[in-house]
Amino acid sequence: MSESENEQKLANEFKSRFLETQDRNRLKRLLAKRLRDCGWKDKIKKRCVDKIRTEGVENIKLDQLEESILTHGREAVPDDVKVEILQQISSFLDKHISQPQLEKNLK
Amino acid sequence: MTSKGNSKSTQRKIKQKKPSTATNKKKMVTVDNHVKVTPKIEKIEPMLLKQTDISSVKGKPTKPLKKGVKRKAEDSLVDETFQVSNAAVSHPRISQKVGCRHLEKYKEHNPESYLVNFKAIAELSMRCYKIGIPRESKALRHQKCSDCNLKGDRLHACLDCVFIGCWRGESHARKHFKNTRHIFATDVQRLEIFCFGCSDYIYDIDYDNVKKHEEVRAEEKESDIKEPARKRARYVPWKPSAEESEKIKKNSTPFPCSGLRGLLNMGATCFMNAVLQTFMHNPIIKNYFMTDKHNMNICGTSGCMCCEVDNLFQEFHSGEKKPYPPCSFLQSMWLSSKELAGYSEQDAHEFYLAAINKMHGDSHETKHQELNANIQNCECIMHKTFGGCFQSRIKCSQCDMSSDREEHMVEWQLHLRGLVTNQKKKNGTKASQESNSNEMDVDKNSLEDCLDRYCEKEQLPGFKCEDCENRYLSEGESFGKAKGSVNSCSRTTTCKKLPPVLTFVVERFHRASTKTNTIKNEAEFEFPEEIDMAKWTSRGHDVLEKGGTLDDLPNYKYNLLSVVNHEGKINTGHYTVYCKSRDRWFLFDDHAVKCASVEEVLQSKRKAYLCFYVADTLEYDQPNVN
Ligand SMILES: [Zn+2]
Ligand SMILES: [Zn+2]
Ligand SMILES: [Zn+2]
Ligand SMILES: [Zn+2]
Ligand SMILES: [Zn+2]
Ligand SMILES: [Zn+2]
Ligand SMILES: [Zn+2]
């Protein structure tokens, strides 16, 4: 099995575990709160409203709006929020995917 | 005020001692965002309590008031979610009525059942997401995609069957639509409705009412659980029974038409009075000021025109019937603006433009950038109401060059074909239609004709196509076309973004050259009560050009709102205005206010100067259903 296939398998494993537990919801709520607190949400919302107003409400669809905002939205997330969430995810990994399992998976 | 009785008869004031239980009364006060939350509330409230209004308002569940907290109109709209479809019209009460043609048909086909599934989903959703307490519903909290078992965010439930699908990317919700053609899905958590035909979330008042209703139920349940001792009273929509409405009628005194008041002529100020009346009966401007978005007591800037308009609204809804002298308005206009001072032009159109600029300048929502910079996104009330955008596309017929330019607009100027003047002959007999030499050429000038002509392709002689020229320069003779492709370009102007209120200006005042006097064109201009603007939008134009039909476009219908007329000669003439208020037409002639009929309004073909249309998708006044 190649390296990347292994990684893929691991990622899937991780994903399904992540979904099974409540951690995903907890993290989502945390992220939403952080983004709201740092003003990210307001900024993005403002941008969306501006975009709609410029284009005209009948002329823009949801997908287009999402697309136009996506890159900027990702970039605009403050670094400390990213770091915090990443730390949470890695601690989740540590907790749930124990070493023996990892090895088993990699075989 | 000479307004006649027939509108009085339906408008009844309910005496305070009157009906029902205390709870009912309390609910009535919460009803409508039109109510200004200031001392004015006492003055306006009775007009909202017309019998007809009660039933319509009652049928609509509103969130109960929280203790002592003024319910801000906006809070109900601006939720946690992005209300994408409403974001552009960020005004309370104003929402898309039938934005989606698919839903219109769907309702027609399922008149009995179109809400049933949604109601069930809404109930479930409230139990899963809104009420945090009951353990029994724990299972429900883990709804998942029927196909892939993905749990969590943005699950959408089909409105036609029991399917729940995931959302991101090429989702199972979309797949379900492709397989079954079940066109509507609702976000399980947010209860917004998505139409796969429109590829967008849509808004509909019926679904929204169900949602609000379920929200109230959920809140009630939640407070039962949290504070079982308190025994919260159940919200019951109240429709007066025959007996009750009889009682209301018997014990009520008719309340005069509210919001209708003449304006005294302060010396050739009828041009101003006419335009002000259209502002006063413009639903968006009215909502803005009636919800205290610009309060003269808070702003207090001297010479602020928004304050002056706020003052007018107070005066119009004070219950006072005598015509109002707009002295302070006139004064602050003189003091503040050179354009308006002197009003030598006495032109309603000029005043309309000047008022927009002035109120734009005075508004608190205006982004204080240089004027004209980014005016497209200006959030002042005037630009939000009247601001749209034209697109002019220059196209070359020899190469593929096509370039678009956008232009902000607050009015749509319509050119009349042919010239008809009306002059008195020396012997005093009225010469009807003494026109210039082209009388035979006088075209039909309906609004539709004028718009067709406006959006017609127009050749641009002498306009050089840069692309062609560059290709000629680089490819030389092999490009084939002669260098002088000067006449290959054409321009088409269409409306890219229609404003909520469309202003048409009929070019009646005509000046052939600087040497000649301005003359007034009294050619007939026919305008309809309703118009579908789809054809003249950039989007509609493109669709038609590709041979498509306008059926799949959003609703671009507009309804006539007011008409400013100019009567008589150019300098001695007089302005009057027809406005629609609470579904009835009135003629405002300075101090006088008269009832009018729509036929009468549409007959003013020779006088119409400014015509205002309001988007049909805006929902404002509850119509008077008798
Ligand atoms: Zn799925
Ligand atoms: Zn279905
Ligand atoms: Zn649709
Ligand atoms: Zn002010
Ligand atoms: Zn503005
Ligand atoms: Zn060309
Ligand atoms: Zn006059």
C-alpha cells in the first residue's frame, strides 16, 4: 500500500470517528463563537450584503455568492483562531487514535 | 382635507375600554413594525386596528414581547443565519413575496397540502435544535443524511417526501432532486427553503408564518420546562367572531384616514409639495421613518433634510387634518442647499434629484466617502429606495469584442417621440394639438414603447473598435477587414439592477437649442398600472437574445405607486400628484386631498411627468381586504 493511500485511509478513519463523537459539534460551536467574537462574521456578512447589493438581488445565486467570498473568507480567519482549532483537532487525534491502532492501520 | 368618507367607514378606532381580555389587547400592540416606537405610537396605533387589519395581523403569529424589551423590527430578520435572499433589502417588513415562480406553481397544484410537510419538519426541527432540554428527543437530534449517514450541518429535508440529504458539494440533497424532481428542500435547522429550480433560497410568507408559529410553540414549551411554576399563557391567534366584530363595529368610532394631509403652497412650491407627497407615500421611505431610523430628536442637526422629512411624517400622522405649511422644510432647504435655493426652475424633477442628494448627504447611513464614489452600495435611505444600475454594452459586429459599463441610476429618463404643444391662439379658442410639422409622425408613446426604444441596439458611427484596430495592426491585411471598421460597433443599454422603487421621468420639457425657449411636450404618454420589467433587464435581454423565454426569471413585476403631473404651460403651470395609500388612490393638489380612481390616474397621459413604480415583490401594507 502506498504512502498516500495509507494517509487517505487514515483520514477516512479519523473522519468517521470525528463524526461519531460529539467533538465535531463542540468544535463547530467553538469555532462559530470565536469567529463571531473576533468580528469575522460581521465582516463577512457585510461583504456578502455589499456583493448582493452591487449585483442586484435577482442576479446573484447562493453558489456564486459563496464562491465570491470563499477565498477571502478563509484568509480572513485570524491566525490565533486557526491555531486554537488545530490544537483541538490534534488533541482529539491523540485521544482517539491510539498508537497500536495507528500501527495496525498502517500495516 | 377633503378626503371623502368611503375610506373612513372601514377605519374604525377601537376605544380603549373595548374588547376582550387583557392578553388580546397586549398582542394587538405588538402587531406591526409600521408603528413608530415613540410617543407617536399612540397616534398611529388606532389606524392599525381597523377590523380588517386585525384579522390579517392576528393570523400571523408574532413572537411575544419579552418583558419590557422593545422588540426591534430588525431582530426578527437578522438571525444567526445569513438571510441571503433578504440581505439586499435589509428593511423590516419588506420581503420577497413570490420571488420564485416554481413555488407559485407548486402552491397552485397543492393548495391543500403545500405546508403540511414543512410544518412537520419545522416542529421536529424546533424539538431538535431550539429546545435544549428534553432528553426524549435526543434521538431526533442526530438527524442524518438518508444516503450517506452524514450527520451535522446543513442537512436539507425534501418538502415532498421524507428524504433528508447532506448539502456540501455534489450533495445527496441535490442528487435526490435530480432523481425525483422534488424541487424544494428546507434546511432542517434554519428552516429556510431552497429551490433547486432557482438554485437559491427563496422566501415565502406562508412558510415563514409556519416557522414563526412553531418558534412560538417551542418557546412556550421551553419556558414550561424551565419555569414550570410560571404557567406561561399560550399564544392563540385571534380572529374576531361575527359577534365580536359586530361588537367592535358598534363600539368604535371611525378614525379619519391617517397619513393623508395636504401641504400648503408657500408661493409656487407645488413642485416641492408634489414630490414630497410621493415620498410620504413611498412604502420604503415611510417604513424607514416610521420605525425611527432617523429621529429628529436624536439627530437634531439643523438644516438636516432627513429630520425635516421625519418631522413631516409626525405631522402627517398626528391626526391633525388641516393642511400643513412646510415652512421649516422650505427654510432648511434654502439655508442648506444652493441647488434648491431660489427654486427658480420650479421643476419637480430637479427637486427630486436635489432631495436625493441632500438626504444622501444628511443620512447617517451614508458612507462618507467622496460623493459618487461607490454610490452603488450607498446605504442611505434614498439610494436604497431609488438606486439601481444600468448596463451599457458595446459590441463589435466584426470581432467578438464586447465591453460592459455600469452606471448608477436613480431615475429612468424616457424620451417622447413627436412633439405636441398646446397653445392658445390669439382669438382665444383653444387650439387642440397644434403641433409642429411632424404631426403625422407622432408615435405611440406608451411606457413599454419608450422602454423598448431605450433598450434598442444603437449603432455608434465613428466609434473605433480597438480590438479590430489592434488586430489589423498586428495581423496586417491578413485580418481581412479594412482598417476603417469604424461603424461596426453598437451599444445596448439595459437595466442591470432594478431599484425597489423605479422612477420614470418623461422628458416633457424640450429645448431645441440654447437660443430657443424651452417648450413643453404634451404628447400622450400611456402607462400601465402594472408592468413586468423582465424584458428590459440585462438578464432578460440576454435570455431573449439567446432565444429563451422569460419564464424562468425572477419576478420583475412593478406596480404603479404615484404619478406627478404637470398641468398648464411651462412657467405658469401647476403640479399635482396621485399617490396610492393603503391600496387607494388620492389626488394631492397642494392643500387639497381628494379620492381618486385608478382609471382617473391612468388618464393623465398628457400631464404625467414623473411616474413611480414599486416592486411587486415587496410586501408592505396589509392590503385592505373587505
Ligand atoms: Zn449524504
Ligand atoms: Zn423528495
Ligand atoms: Zn424557484
Ligand atoms: Zn437629521
Ligand atoms: Zn446615498
Ligand atoms: Zn471589433
Ligand atoms: Zn402650483
